[in-house]
Amino acid sequence: MKLTKIILLPVIVLMVSCNNEIKTTISITNELAIPRTFETVELTKSDLKLTDTDNLEDYGLVDSQQKPQIVQYVDTNDDGKADVLLFQPKMSPNSQSDFTLVKNKKQTSNKTVCYSRFVPERTDDYAWENDKVAFRVYGPTAQKMVEENIEGGTLSSGVDCWLKRVDYPIINKWYKKYTEKTGTYHEDTGEGLDNYHVGTSRGCGGISVKVDTSYYNSKNFINYKTITTGPIRTQFTLEYADWDVNGNPVKERRIITLDKGNNLSKFEISLQGTGNVSIGLTLHKNDGTITKNKENGWISYWEHLDDSELGTAVVIPDPQDILDFDTYISKTDDVKNQYVEVNVTDNKILYYAGFGWKKSKQINTNEEWTSYLNSFSKRIQSPLKIIIN
């Protein structure tokens, strides 16, 4: 989520400790009257006033009670060295907490909760998950199979939902059942299942470009890169071949991020060739409940799915970016979508998309799903304030 960062550069009246180290304090303020737990703070080496020769992984964070915080190190520029430190502070309503940068302090856990990878053994999916939800998208081999009439392919840039109901990783386990033919992830044996049909629809957060009354879509991704996995975040990039919008080429590249404790993935999409984009949710048989909330910047769809219920949603960080809503219905299930149309600013769009599944016992009703989305929207519109001393 977006964070407000203020870097205070102290006048060098040296307040030096006995070991000649200057203490760096990170002060975080929650200005909302709600608790905030699973919001990720990003601190760069520059923010922390570390030099190029400093190894970020030598450092950790402790709270005011000297309790070590779970952190994750990320190499964002692919130079083999971590340059960003992540952590998730637990913030009470209307509160302020201080954290201190310390050297040689071990984090309390390095367990991978947020995970993603390319899956060549199942054609060429790319799948990602955290402790709440899981998703996948489809690659070039799956597209080629469809184009060559080979059974088992998928031609879609829509986003598939994997409905998990356990807090541990399931991607590798479910794909192993598929490859070893010991079971299928289309049946729930206690961990969840994939019964969410995408087809050529937008699934949960796929994009289209509308011209007149027609929607144009990209095809499958052509390249990927895993940036990070760990206890707090998984992040990766997807590249798409140029795609046609009524005779005009559109270039697309996605950065997708999923943090621990969140039901929604963050989509940062770079686009060239269009000034507006429509983000969609598949309506399947169109027998569920559509909700559009312009004030808080989100759309949702709550539906019965087999023996349970499911809510999907798209959240726009700045509601002023919303141009229109469109419920697009046709005789074909796969092209029934609820869209929210947004401006493309500086060749980029930013949004969140995800789901809540009743059987996971996270979200039980449409009213609870609506409440979650309103709270999520409020938090991204009022980011945590960070001051580094």
C-alpha cells in the first residue's frame, strides 16, 4: 500500500552512543480510528542512510520493547544485493510507534508465506499466493496450444482465483497432485480448490480497452520475472506482446504484488497506446450481486459458487480516476463482465483485485465483503505516515 514518507536530516550535533553508532529511528503514525496490521512498510538503503558498502541484510528492526520484527529483504534493481527492507508494523487506532534500526539482529522468522513461481509442468502458468488467497495467469505455450487446436491450452489474459482455505502455501502441493496424477486441484480435499472458471473472461481483475461498444483484450503473457518471495511479500513482473485495439497497438507490462494478510493483489500496469482502461470481474452466469461504490472507488461481485459463496472485487486507490462503470452482458458466459473504466495517467494504472471465499471462513457474507472493501479503500487513501530520524 502507498505510504507517506518523511526523511528528517538531523543537524550534526553528534548524539553518538558509546559504540560510535548513530541510532536510526523509524516513527510510524496511524491517523485512522481503525487498527492496521497487514500494511507493508518499505524502507530503502537511502531512507535508512546506509552507504553502498553497507549490507542491508546485516540490519534488522526492533520495536520500543526491543522485540525483533519480521523483515524481508528485496533486491529491486537485480544487482544481487538487497536494497529494500520490508516489515509490517502492528498499529493501534490513532497511534504512533517507534522502531529502531539495529545491526546483527536476527528476524524472528524467515518462513515463506508469500510465494510465486513459473509453472512449466502445467503448460506454463504463473501462480502466486499468500496466507489468504491464491491466483494464476496463463503463458505463451497455453496460448499456442489453443491456436494450434491442441487440447489442454488456454487463451486468456484473465486472472484465475485458486480458492484456498489454509494459511500455508498450496501451489506446489496442488501442482504436484496434477503432475503425479495423485489427485486434482479441482476437488476440495480440505485445503480448497480451483472451481473458478475464467475462460476468455477478465476473471478477477483482468483488463480490457473499450472502443465504442466493443472490448479488446491482450493475449497470454510472454515473459515473466520473479522479484521476491518471503514472509511478507511476493512480487513479479509479466510482459505481454503488443495487442490490437481497433487497429491501434497497445504495449503492456505488469508488476503484481501480494502481501501477507491481504485478500487483494496490487496491479501496477504500464501501458502505451491507450488513454483509458477497463478492469473487469467475470459475472459467470450473472446470477450474483453487483455492487458499485464510486465514493470509495471499488466494484464487487458476490455469487454462489458450487456449495459456497464468493466475493470478488477491484479497488481503485484514487476514486477520481474512475470514468465509468459498465455491466457487459452477452449470451456467452465468458464475456459477461462487470467493468470499471479508469484514466491512464503517465502511461500507468494502479489498482487492487482479489477475493474472499466463504468456505475459507475469512468472509462469510456480502455485507462482510463490503465492509472489508470499504476498510481497505480507507487505508490505501490514508497511508501510514513514516518519519525517519
